[in-house]
Amino acid sequence: MPAASAVSVPGLPDIPPVAPTRVARRFRWSDLGKRAASAALLAPLALACLWLGAWWWTALLTLAAAGLALEWVRLCDGRLATPEGAAVPLAVLAAGMVASFNHEVIALGVVAGGFLLAWRLGGRTSLAAGIPYLGFAMVALAWLRGDGDAGRANVLFLLLVVWASDIGAYAAGRLVGGPKLAPRISPAKTWSGAAGGLVAAMAAGAAAALALHGGILPHILPVAAGIGLAAQFGDLLESAVKRHYGVKDSGRLIPGHGGLLDRLDGVLTAAPAAALLAAALGRGVVLWQ
């Protein structure tokens, strides 16, 4: 790029050039304000519903599931007026509601049956795939929160780790830059961002365990790292879907983030991973024990 030169206007002093690196740096952080404002509104809402009880959490999940399913149908060029399009939100909502009554096996059956029904009705695997993609996450989040105090702690731990992973990846990727992580899927993501997200996830997991349990157990770091990696995989997965359909964002609902899918992509894959770990540990046990 040629060097910038001063701009001369008769009768006025020369205007010094703006360094290209300064412009690039300013552009790199151009969405920070919107992202921070959106997080300041959404995070307290999620935490309040989580803390108030399972039914508040279920109500929030229902709204989120409806919005996510609608975005998925539009993203896949589907229409809600068609049977296969309507099957996506109906199956996801039904699975989440059944799971909120602690019937997780039936809820998983609703997800599987909904996928088969949507696929048979429309013959489009991509559209029908939204049911397990969203449904498993809704079932996992409802089932986790339904475990009393341990459930509240587990979902809080999950959210804090996923949020920290997202923030760490964003900050490290823009501060450090460097080689691209998956340029064919998401050109903006870097290896430095992935490393920063992983470190932030482990730090958040340790801090959450210290605050909720009063100590840091040795295996908390690999647990948090595993959830962080699952969240990063979800981010890449959603980026691949968007690239397939040639769109930048899944929607415009959240300033600085795009749609609900853009905001919750990490949670959608991290929640089932956390639920599997919780199932292996048993009910009433927190994830870091």
C-alpha cells in the first residue's frame, strides 16, 4: 500500500495523513461498543432467570428456542408455512418443554422423531438438521437446570465458561492476530484467538468453582477446557453453515452480534457436552467435583 501523504488546502494548514495501521486498528474494534451493550442487557436477563428458578429458566428457554428455530428456517431458505418448516420450531419447543418436566429420554425421542418427520416431509436434510442442532441444546439446558441447586450451579458454570471463551477469543484475536484458524470457514478467526478463548475458559471455570465451592479442584481446568473447546467448535460450525448459505449473520436481532444463532452458537454445542458430563457424574453433583 503506498504511503499516505498530507492533504493541502489553499489557505489552511496541511492535514497530516492518517496512518493505515491506525485505521485498521480502529476498524478492528469497531463493533466492541455494540457487543458490550448487547451483553450488558442479555447476560443479566439470563442470570436472573437462572437464579429465580427452573420455571423462569424454562420460560427464557422457550423464547430462545422459538427465536433460534425461526432463524434456522430462514437461514436454510425454508418457510414456516410449509409442514417441514413448521416442524422445526414445533419439535424444538416440544422437546424443551418435555425436558423441563424431567422426562429427558422422551424429550430426546421428540428430537429424533421431529428430525425424521421434517426430513420425510421436505426431503431437505439441512433444514431438518436444525431440530437436533437446537433440540439437543434445549433438552440439555432444561435438564441441567432441573437438578436443584446443583443444576443452578452447573448452568451458571457453563454460561460463564462459554462467555469467557467468546470474550477471550475476541480479545486475543484482535490484539495478537496471526495465522488463521480455519480460513475457508471463518476468515476472521485465528489460532491466537482460539488459544485466548481456551485460557479465558479455564480461568473463568477456576474462578466460578472458587466462588461457588470455595476451592479449586485439580480437574476443574480440563473440565472448563473441554467446555470451552466445545463452544469454539459450535462457533466454527455455525460459521460453516452461514458460509454455505452465503450470509454474514443469522439475523439482526442483537446489535454487534447478528442473530440469536450468532450469539448462542457456543452454548448450543457446549450445553450437550456439559449435560453428558453431568449425567456421568450423577444427579446432584456439580460439574467440577
